[in-house]
Amino acid sequence: MEAVDVIVFGSAIVDFICYCPRLPKVGETLHGDRFSTGFGGKGANQCVAAARLGAKTAMIASLGDDQWGRDYLENLRKEGVNTDFVQLIQGETTGIAAINVSEGGDNQIVIVVGANNKLSAQGLKDAVKKFTEPKVLICQLETPVTETIEALKLFSGVSILNAAPAMKNAPQDLIRFASILCVNESEAGLMTGMEVSSVQDAKGAIKRFIELGANTVIITMGGKGAVYSEAKSRKVIHVPVESVAKVVDTTGAGDAFIGVLAYFIAKHPNMSMTQTIGAACEIASISVQHPGTQSSFPYAKNIEDRNLLSKKFAYFDL
């Protein structure tokens, strides 16, 4: 049996990225500055982010049996991700994302998930039999919700649900069966029906998630860092992040956060949640200073001088 630290049950999507002076208004056509393609999808992004730091990772995903799918499969292998449970589905297109990125780093994203809709929890059942006690499972909502719930129920280790794209009236099992629920401000707002634009707003939303049965909740807040709470203590903590000189592209920053979170939970299980979240915020802040999605994620060798295991991250009780 093969040892795996992080297993990802999730999406793989090809990004088509237009860089433009600002985001277009409804019905408006803008001239862009440049165009690029890249490998994305929340699941694969999070898997690559963990792999680049040194986690042994495996991906359970569905790609179209087309050129994009075959290219994506090869890319995952180059990143050192185990692809034994990545399928090429005949008659389905590989998922795609149309992304606009402004000069200020803001983005608009439309996804067509394609073959990702064919992902089945059976893949996780088979993978768990092959791999030696995977420590962390990551799931998202770019794949069928019923299969994602089944995957969360199946897994006995630490599971992270990145509930994105967010759902109104999400099934309560999604919230209950994840060890850690992680969303950003807008996702938290949609799922709780509350305004979430400040750290204090996030505190209220977290309390609502815990009322719905969540175990640990993290709300990422971009330049404000992250706010989290564990149901067993009910203490709500804000972990700020240092500001960056220039934001180039925020696409994939949330995925970098999740991948790094999973890496530290798997490889350094005795780290406090505050320390783990602080490290994840710092690496996410590195990613926004570079263009692209997976291309913006750092490798372990690029962050060795940051001493994330011993660095004292600031935090505040709310």
C-alpha cells in the first residue's frame, strides 16, 4: 500500500484568463491586455498547493477524454500528484473556467464543470483501500453534492470542506460531516443569510454555522486574514495577515490557503490551529503577488526562509 498525506476528492478545470484594465460592466465589451490558459479547478489547485510544499498527494477527479483532459492529467503527474483515480470520461468535455482579472487583482469567474459532474464517491472508496491511512481529505462544491457528502461520510481522518461555489440552503450533512468548514466572506454570507464584510460579521456567521452543526469553521477574509472557531470551545479568533505591496492576481488564493492548511494538518498535526491558519494566510498572500492560479503557488524551497513552523503569528480573541 502507498502512503498518502492528503487526498483530494474534487474538481479539475482548465482556466482561460483575460487580463484587463478593470472588470467589465453588464453588456460592456473591453479590450484586454493579454490572455493565458492554465490548469485550475478548486480541487486540483488545492492538491497542487499541498504537493508543492512536500505533501504526498492523490487526486480523485474526472476529466474529459479530450486534449485538455489529457494535458491536465500529464500536468498533475508533473506536479507529483498520484493520478491513479483520475478518470478520462468519454463523451464529456473537460471543465473550463472563463476568468477576467483586473489591474487591481480582482476577478470574475464563470465555470462550466463538464466531466466533473461524473465524479463518484466510489473513487474515494477504492482509493482508501489502496492508500495507507490518508490523513486529510479535501472536498469542494464544483462536483456533485450528493457524492461529496458521501465522501465526507466515508472518510475517517480530518476532512476539509471548501464550500465553494457556495449554496443557499446547503444540505446540513455537508456542514455536519466535515471536520473543518472553510468559506470566504461572500460564501459565508450566502450560506448563512447574513452580511459578512467585517471581522465582527464573520464572528456572527461562524456562530450560525456552529448552530447548524459545524465542527470547526474558518472564514477567509482576503487582506484581513481569517477568522475561525472550534465548536468544542466556541472561542472565536481572528488571525490577521501582513499586507502586501502589490496585489497582482487574487485567483486561486483561497485554494492556496486550503492546500497549505491541509499540508500542515497532515505533516505537523501538533501545530495549533492558530499557527496553521497563520501559515496558510501567509502563503496565500504570496500567491496574490503572482499571476495565474497554480502557477502562483510557491514550492517549499521558496519559503524556507519564512520559518512558518516557529513564526509567531498574531491573533485576537473576538
